[in-house]
Amino acid sequence: MTTNKNLYYNKSLKELARELRKSSTKSEVRIWTELLRAKNTGYTFLRQRPVLNYIADFLCKELKLIIELDGFSHQFEQQWKKDKKRQEELESAGFKILRFTDDEVMDDIRNVESEIMYWIEKRNDQI
């Protein structure tokens, strides 16, 4: 694993991340094309980025911000426990995680955008 310089990039997960980019969900494609790829946020985001022992759905290195999209499987207790552990580890490494459901992205993309922009503005005000 690479050091903090590359924000805990985990090279051993590179191929899996590539496969996940090829098989993106509809909500991942939508948030990427409408919000994150277009740089509407003013920051560069990466898709399916290996970090620590995980693959973040979307990562902005400059902001140390991870955006996670939760599908149907995240409703189950077993997955919820894994998500909680993952979030704790990522936060202890200095990342902020924003979570949205697939339904939020598909049904209310403007609200998702507002929440992301609110967090960015709030963070920038603190600097």
C-alpha cells in the first residue's frame, strides 16, 4: 500500500477497481456523468479508487472526500456492519464519507448535488 502521499492507494486492488468501473450501476453512472465527471463541484473525483483495503465509489483526493452509493444489499444488517467498520477505518485515516442510496441518486439528483456542494462549501469556510 502506498503512503499518505497517494492517500493510501492500494495497488493490489487496482484490477478489481478496473472491473468495477466497467460494471457500474445506473446510479454510479448518473452521479458520475451529471455531477462528478463534469467537475460541477470544482474538484476532481476518481471512480472506484482503491484506498486502504477498500474501493471507494468516488474519491476526491484534494478534499479527502469519499462518496459512497448504497444499493439494495446495504439494507441488510451484515452489510451494514461491514459498512460501519469500513467507514470508521476510512475516517480514522482522515477521510470524510458522504453516503447516498441508489434511490436518492436516481430520484432526486438535485438534492444529492446540494448536499455535496453544502459539504464542500462548509469545509472551505473552515479552512
